[in-house]
Amino acid sequence: MIVDKVDPRGRNYYWIGTADLKFHDLPGSDYHAVSRGHVSITPLHLDLTNYASISALAKWDLS
């Protein structure tokens, strides 16, 4: 299911998902905690740096 919406600034955005969500009630999962009225905190880290390219770029003469 794709829902087409407009944000407060007038820009279109799309919500992709399904109305029929099924979660497994597994101990230790976010769903397990939240469905029992607890808070679930999931630490995330996003690093898209291409470390392999850093040494190649360091060799470029940019002066």
C-alpha cells in the first residue's frame, strides 16, 4: 500500500507500508516491550562513509 500525502510545507511525500501489520511477540523485541506499556529504546548509528575511498582521495592534488 502506498499513501500519497502532502507535508506542512506543501511537498509531496509517500508512506509505504501495509494496513495489515503482523508482529511477532518475541521477548526482547520492541513490540514485546511496547505492547506491555513499556518504553523501547533502540540505539541506531548510520555511517555511510566510504572509508576505502578516503586514502585514494587523499592522494589527489587539490592545491
